[in-house]
Amino acid sequence: MYRALVWKERQRARATSKNHAISKADGQTGGTAPHLATGQRGETLAYWYLRQAGYTIVARNQASRSGVGELDLVGWDGPTLAFIEVKTRTSDEAGPPEAAVSLGKQKRIAKTAAEYRRRLKRRDINYRFDIVSVSWDPAAGYQVRLIKNAFQER
């Protein structure tokens, strides 16, 4: 399933980049902002990548009730609950995708994760924070990299 999805996304990205260049020339933008569509594709790829890696995903786009932040993916990796931030980039101009998880972003994720854990009402949960880095390379297509235990709670 994951390989089929990667192939499909590679085809879609190539078509989108051609259409994006055409629409820019025409002055048209389309329905969804390109960066949001890229993020959604990255999260879908990350979801299937993690499923293939043995994770059991229990939540996607879990917003906090307090409005502090959002957890992209939440899943069990064996006995450990992983709070997963997905970052997707279509070029390397701004650096690797995982570099976008700033200290402020880490704090928001940790706060939202603490709220999620309180709602579970289990005190003995082992948990960690992972990052899935999704990048687009025109020659190789999408590259997905999992960084386990990417940061600690602050």
C-alpha cells in the first residue's frame, strides 16, 4: 500500500508542479493553498509509512481542547505512545523539514500531548516525540524519514 501511495503522490506532485507553473503564468491560484495540499499529502504518506513500520495510529490531526496546538499523528509503537509531528518540504531551500520544528513548536506539541495523556486517564504511559520528515526530490520522488525520540518535553 505504501509503495502504491508513493507512486501516486510522485505522479500527482509532477502534475501539480506543471499545473502550478501554468496557473502562476495565468494568475490563477486554485481552491486549496499549495502548501496546505503539500502538508496533507505529507501527512498521508507519513501515516502509511508508520503503519508499514509497525505503528498503530490512533489519532490524526488531534486538536487540543484548549486551542494550544494540534498533534499531527498519535500512535503506539509497541508499548510506547508516540506523538508524531509531520513536516513536508518540496525543496531544500529552507533546510531539512525537521528543522522547522522550533523550540516554540516543541512546547506546543508537548502541551497538547500532556492534555491528550490526561484524557487517557492512564498514569503509567511511556511516551515520546517523533518527527516524520517528508521531502520531495524531483529525481527520486518523496523521501520519508522517521526520527524517533526527536525531542524531549520542555
